[in-house]
Amino acid sequence: MMTRRSTGKTRMARALWYPRKGAAELRLAPLPRPRPGEATVRSLFSGISRGTERLVFTGAVGRSEWERMRGPNQEGDFSFPVKYGYCATGVVEEGPAELLGRIVFCLHPHQDFFNVPASSLVPVPDDVPARRATLAANMETALNALWDGGAGPGDRIVVVGAGVVGLLVTALAARLPGAEVTAVDMDAGRTTLVASLGARFARPEQAPGEADIVFHASATSAGLATAIKCAGFEGTVVEMSWYGDKPVEVELGGAFHSRRLKLVSSQVGQVAASRRPRWDYGRRIGLAMRLLAQPELDALVAEEIAFEDAAREVPRVLGPNAQGIGQGLAPVIRYPQT
């Protein structure tokens, strides 16, 4: 099984690119030796975001967001061709002595070997498997949402949309002492998973009202309408969905004003103002990684795609008629192991 390709003395790496709308391909490129301060990482897994990455794959990133949406270590430009992704875990093969042989997380596209500044690598704790650690960026998003919403002990909390981010918000909210947490989704198959995280499950027509805080993560207008209906007097609705260039209808009639509701956006590119002075990226991602030490979260990683098959399989899980195990949960690319 090949783990590193070489031509003469030049090492080669393979990466997944989106060359045009709805297409994926593996490309080969030289991989130089790491420079001082850099490390070479051999990938183990990389997570695929069914939300953000689908928008990239389908060309739905609006032109106004092309620069803000650039990912760390991205190559190419929006809309296409582009090498995108931000949920990689791997083993350090070359670099600083303190990192050699360590399993690390990095905001890097899907690639079998890569060089990055050693300072950008986050060591994965021993009690967090590399596969589960691909959820770290999503966990950071969920953590920031709780900060944006101001969730606290005893709150009535509703999460609309039980995809990966919604379930991570559910898992964090359920750890708050005395909190009453309900996850709302169309898929009743999520019931057992939600229960394992310490929360209740409800379909939209059964969604509870009078919530103190509602987190919306379904990326649909209907889900946002449900979230608004769940909020109690002077409650807060935290909008976590990103819609790309798609227009979204928001129901601001009815009792929205009389109940004095607040609609707050949350996006991990900017941390909640209450935490911004003290929580830099290193501190946030370190905490997010530690929060993944919960075995029940393994169920959020829905299926594995062999890296060799990624050009064929990624369009299957990201296309407009997406198919696969655990719809709405997180597929991962599995790289050849040595």
C-alpha cells in the first residue's frame, strides 16, 4: 500500500481538488522537505463538511464572500478550481522533536501528506481518537454559538437541526447543570443519538415553546421559522446556518415583535465579543478538542470514504441528490495506513 509517492528525489503528495461545479479529482504535486519551523504530516482522516463544503462543491459561495471564505492552506480560488477543506488529522513524520509521532489536528484540505507551520498543529489528546478529532472545527463552532447565545445553567434550550453542528451544540448544552435541552429535526431516526447526548428529541410539529435560547442549524427557511416559534418572551434565536448565495425567507410577522425576540448570528470566524479579548484560536481549538472526549460523539461520523475513491465518492455525498449513510452527519476520508 502506497503512503508516499516519489519521483527520483522529489516526494509527491496527492490532494482532492474541485476543478469545476459538481466535480472532484485527485491531483499530484511535489512535496518539498519541511522548512525550519514546519512539520510534515501524514494524514489519517479528514472530515467533509456537508454544509460549508457542499456550498463550495456546488459553486454556491457568493462572490462577496470569496475572500472571507478562504480556508487556511487553501489552494486555488473561488469559484473553481479550488482545493478546500479544514478538518484533517494525521501523524507528524518530520518536524520539531516534541511533535514527532504525535497525532495532530490541522485546518487543511484533503491531502495525503502536507507541510504546515508546526505552530498551526493541535495535538490530539490520548482519549480522543483521530477519526473523532476531525469534528474539532465543528465543536469550536458549537462552542462559540453557546457563547453568542449566552446559554447557562437551568436554561430551556432548543436546537433546531440535528446535523453535526446541531448535535454538538446539543451535547454541550446538555452538560449545563439543570438545562432542559431539546433537539428538533425531521428525522426521527436521530432520537436515540440525541438521547445518548443527554437531551430530548422532537419533530418540528412537537417542538416545545417558551425556550430561553434557540439555536438554528438546519440551513432551511422552515427550520428558522420553527426556531422563531420555539422562543419565549424576550428569548434569543441564534442563527448558525450559512446559506451561501441562496435567498432565505424569515418570518418576522406574527408575534416576533410583540415577544421582543432577538435574532443573533453566530459564525466562528469571529468569536463572541464576550470572549474575544481572551480566547485566541489556540485556546479555543484546544478546548474544542478536549470537549470531544465523549465516546457518544463517534456516532456523528457517519461513514468512511477511502482516499483512493474520493474523486468518485465525494460527489455522491455532496451533490444535489446526496446519498450515503447517516444523511446530515459527517463523512470522513480515510487515508492509507502504514
